[in-house]
Amino acid sequence: MWIKKKDKVIVLAGKDKGKRGEVLSAPKPDFFLVSKLNMVKKHQKTRGTEVGGIIQKEMGMHRSKLMLVCPQCEAPNRFKIQFLEDGSKTRVCLKCSARID
């Protein structure tokens, strides 16, 4: 998948539709944790130094509900993969042709 950690994304469907956030991690293939989005309440027991009670945490979101936001034009859009002269790949915004690194 071409969405990476620390990318800015927008949610396309669900209870957080239209909100923007930053990708924290990818715990499973095709699932991403987005900062302060898709929050759920979890009842947790006290274990050692961890505090018990009702905590809020992010749950994973499927990649089909997320769209990458270009850092230059600040618009959610698709992107393409472009090969550089040295043979490496990079992501390119389709609207403004800016590289997304």
C-alpha cells in the first residue's frame, strides 16, 4: 500500500467523514491508525503500572476509507508512482505534480 506513516489523510466514509489526520502506524495490512480519528472507548483493568478504567484509543481504518492529502496543494487527491533517474520510486500528486515524500 502506498499510504505511509506520517502522511496526511482525509476520511471518506464513516462517523469521521471529512476529518483530516496523520497516519500513526499500520498494525495490519490495509489498516491504518489515524491520530484522533475513529476513537473508541475501552474498559481496561489495572495491570501493574497501567491505570484501569475507561480509556479512549484509536482503532484501525481500512485503506478504502482514506485518501491521501497533498502537502503542497492541501487537496485530497489520487497520486501516481513515478520512477526517478536513479531507478527509485516516488509518489506524485496528479493535480499539482508535486512529489510526496
